[in-house]
Amino acid sequence: MKKYTYFALISLIFASSCKEKKVKMNEEIKAPIAQIKPHNLEKHGEVRVDDYYWLNDRENKEVIDYLNKENEYYQKMTAHTKQFQDDLFKEMKARIKEDDSSVPYFYNGYYYITRFETGKDYPIYSRKKGSLEAKEEIMFDCNEMAKGQSYFNLSGINVSEDNKYAAFGVDLVSRRQYTIQIKNLQTGEILSEKIENTTGGSTWASDNKTLFYTLKDAKTLRSDKIYKHKLGDSTSKDKLIYHEKDDTFYTFVYKEKSRKYLVIGSTSTLTSEYQILESNKPDGEFRYFQKRVRGLEYSISHYNDSFYVVTNKDKATNFKLMKTSEKTTSMENWVELIPHRKDVLLEGIDIFKKFLVVEERSNGLNKIQIRPWDNSETYYLPFESETYTAYTTSNVDFDTDVLRYGYQSLATPSSVIDFNMVTKEKTVLKEQEVLGGKFDKSNYKEERIWATAEDGTKIPISMVYRKGMKKNGSNPFLLYAYGSYGSTIDPYFSTTRLSLLDRGFIFAIAHVRGGEYLGREWYENGKLLKKKNTFTDFIDCSKYVIRKEYTSKNHLYAEGGSAGGLLMGAIVNMAPELYNGVIAQVPFVDVVTTMLDDSIPLTTGEYDEWGNPNDKEYYDYMLSYSPYDNVKAQAYPNMYVSTGLHDSQVQYWEPAKWVAKLRAKKTDKNLLFLDTNMEAGHGGASGRFEALKEVAKEFSFLLDLEKIKK
């Protein structure tokens, strides 16, 4: 029997009393219950009844009241963690070098720098002419520009070839609808012309007065029109250059690295098409590089008198590299340079005057190959870690022997490295600083393990944890994944993640099908009518780490956002018993209803990813996994769900409806929170420190469930 001192006994009684009061208090805090208003949705002769369809109206006061009540409920239920959230925020902020700056890159006579100042949320963009010792020219101080704004994002800075003008886009709402303006960098004057509802991106012709930009459809936000603007003219005189009428495609415009050509691109999930025009002839007519052929994907890079084409032509699933004359660009003229390889994914190329740099992925790991144009030795940059991320970065200078690339891993802070492709000398220009004096990467261990899916496929998992971890099933474990659009979540370093690792958490990324970690087929086997592989892969990875005693069901947590939030919604329906808690950020959970509504952003362009539910085969398949449609009377894990009122990618009503339905159906007493940022969109808060507060909310949710407060 335990023996207690008098003071220890009094403390124990007091703690027990507080715990009882907390339980009673939480019992008294009633979760908001959304009103049921049945709405019939009919398709293919079937009727789905959506009880919470009415939440699809951000202008409705009743909807806003409900979202505010959910926020109030979340705030009250987590009031006991507020100090801990603040401590976590300060802890994470203290690791960040506030007066930080990017590694300068040289372009067209200037060094360009992005820097932050202590205590400020937003970047300052500057440049120096000819030398890093030259006087700094402030191009944009976003801290000044953001004053008085609840949200601010500057995007698409584009400097004219004479270095006089900079076009830029600003979003003040977080719906990714940017207003383009032009600044005279010599006088500091921002010109009067404003171009509304754009992507934020633009490109100058070589005459330094013609600006090409992309307009969005006001309703669906699909980028569908390319316009030409003449400096000094009113925007009413802007000329429509191209209209992408196929609503499954979006369009964009840019300038080749060689600066010789302007390019209009049109892409969908499966098909791409480009048009080109000499940049010194902005009033000429664009000509097709290769007209679209369904299923043909390609991208182009100009060098000398040729174009280099990365393409899947002739069933090159993992892509190959081809070459063609700039005069004869249609695909019958393409000549193969690097053939298709079944076990190597060709991800992209970078062209220099003397070298071709090829980015590849083999067995899930990044490879960077250097190929001199003079046919001398071809070689790879050496990377020896078990799991890492390597990638080329700002290589805008064409006439240089130096390749700039980045490197990081789950335990290694990101580095920016200059590599001389002639001498093979490597110079680390910058390694991300982790302040506070406590971080030592030798204290952490990285692993890549392989789980076996139910169909026998091996699924890789990258993980990191503090050394000394014992496999006894008691470790808290956060498993993250995305798994859509062929987007690969590579192992990356995070200073914020240290707040979990140093409290005993294991963090892991499940490289599930739907991404391209193991090549293009890895993506093809996790989309359309094979989408469920993404969900079952994650579940099988969860079972594997439990079976291997990295953790247990009582300590396993899952996290995903956007399409990864769909993954979270699916796994809690399919295998809720595996998880103690789940974080679903801006989750895409109402799949069928959304994909049947072609009036909202990102629907028609996504048919090749999810399928078109107007086709009954796809309708039935989507309906079989759609998280919102498959909520049922069962026990669910503790859940924290976040969204943004102005989200243009996953509309706020998807997670709102989902949480409302979960509240009505679930049979447990576990926590369920809906946290809506009433001033932000898909990306959350815009300031770098404000964003940390959102991370602190998520971490406090996990750590509170684990009763870890140290």
C-alpha cells in the first residue's frame, strides 16, 4: 500500500477534487446541436437526404451563429489548455530566428533577398545591384502593406527585364483571388492600374511595357483567361489573348528561363498543352507547341535553338526526356534523349549553358543527376541517408557552373547548398538555425520502415523520434499522410515538430498510394476507382506500427489536411478503434455533393482525380467512401477539425456539416471540436507567428489527450 505525507495527501485530494469539478464542468458545457433540415439530393434515380445542407450559405446569419457557437464550445472545452497553448507558442517561436533572411540569388544584374525582422510577421523583399555590398533597395515591406488587414498575402513578384517595374499580386481575403498592381522600382510609386480577380502571377514581355496575366472565373475561381495589359493603359483596354473553354482545364502564362519565349500553358490532371511566342514580339500570335491529346502530358524547357520535353508520350508512365527544334515542335518531331525507366520517375529538369540537371526519384528517394552538354562524365550528387529530401532551388541564372539545391531530413535542418558542377565542390550557404541551444540532431533517430498492405503491397513509412525510444507500445505516435494528386510528402524538417518529439512523440509520414513516392504508378493506384487504396494503406500502416509496438491504439494519432483530411474522414469511418485522436485540417469530406456541384471552385478540373459522379460507376464508388455520407452510429476517436470561412478550395461547410452529423450519430463521449477561422481561408492565418498559434492548438489537443504538459 502506498504511503503519503500529510501535504502529499492534501495535494492528492485537491487534485482529485479539481478533476471532478473539471468533469462536471465539461458535462455542463453542451455541444452545439445543428438543426436538422432534410434536403433531398437526387441523382441516378437515387435520393440522398442531407440534413445539414442548409449550412451551405456563408451569408446566412443562422449559419454564422452556428459556426460561432462551435468556436465558443471549443474555447470553453479547452480553456484549461490556454496557458499551455501559449507556452507552446512561445516555445516554438523561440526556436525561430526572427531576423532571418534567404540566401541571395543573382538574376539579371541584381541580387534578390527575402528577409524578416524581429517581432514582425511578414517578409521584406529587397534587392542589391551588382554586388551584395551595394545599397539595399526595399521592393516590398509586407509588414507595412499588411497594416490594418486581418489577412494579407503578397504573391507573384515579377520584375521587368529593364529592372524598372515590378508586377505583384495581393490577396486580402484568403480566397486566392489576387489584385495585380505595378510598382515603379526607381521612384517607389505604385501605379494606378489595378487588375482584379487574378491568380497573382504575371509575366513581362521583353519590351518592358506589355504584361501578360491570368484571370479567374469569378464563380468557380478557375483560371481560364489570359489577358495582355499595356503599361499606362486602363484595364478596360486589356486584350483577351486566350480563353480556356474546357472547364476541366486551367491556364497560366510564364516566360522561359532563356527569356526568348512567352508560354501559355493549359493543363488538366491527365493532359497538358502549350503555346509559345517570342517575348520580343508581344503583339504577335501565339502558336501551339503541341495541341492537346487526352492522356498526353508534357512540359517544355528552351535552350539554344531547341526545346527539351519531359513527357509520358508512348506510355512512358514514369516520363522520359525528348528534344525538338524550336521551329518544328509537334510531337512527331520529338527525339528521345533519356528513355523511360520502369523503376525511376523523371520529375523534372534544369537547364544551364553547359549542363543539363535531371531530378529523379528512385525507390522513393530523390536523385540529382548532372549531364554536361559536351557528353563528358555524367554523375549523381551523393546522398547517403536512409531517408531525406533533396531538390534544386533558385537556379534562375542560365550562364553559371553552379547548381543551387536544398537538402533536409526529418532530423536535419534544411540547408541551401551551392554545388560547382565542374569542380564538384560543395558550399553550404545556409543551414536553418534552431535557436534555444537545446537542439542537437544527433539526439534523434530516423528510420524508413515498410508496412504490408492488405493486397501485399509494401508501403514505406518515414519516421523520427528521440534516441532511447523503446518499443513497448507506450509511445505517443503521430502518423501523417496526404495521398492525392500525385503530391509526394517527402521527409522534411520542422522546428515546431520538436515540441512533440521532445515530449516523447514519434512522428511519421505514411507514403500511401495516391502520391508519387514510388513513381507514377503509385499515384495511378491511388486515384479514381482505386482511391480506397489510399485509405487502406494508411490503416495498414497504423496496424503495422501497433503490431511492431512503436505505439498502441491508446497512443496512436492521425493527421491530414485538405485531401489528406478526406483520408482522415475515411479512416475514422473504416477503423475508428485504431486511433486515440485525429486532426483533420480543412478536410474535403463531402465528396459526392461537392463533385456534383460544378458551380464551386475545383470541381470540373478534378474529374480525372476523383471521377465524374454524373457517371454512375464513379457516383457509386465515391458514395462508398465519402466520409460525410458514411458517418454512422459508432464510437469515433477524439477529433479536432479546423476550417476557414473563406476557404476557396475546401468550402467551410464540408467540415461544418461533417462535424454536425458526427455529433448526431456518434455513440462515444470523446472530444469533437470544430474550430473555424472566421477571417482566413485554406492556408490558415497569414502571419508566420499567427500560424504558430494554430499549430499550438493542434499540439495542445494531442498533448492534453496524452496528459503531457511538461
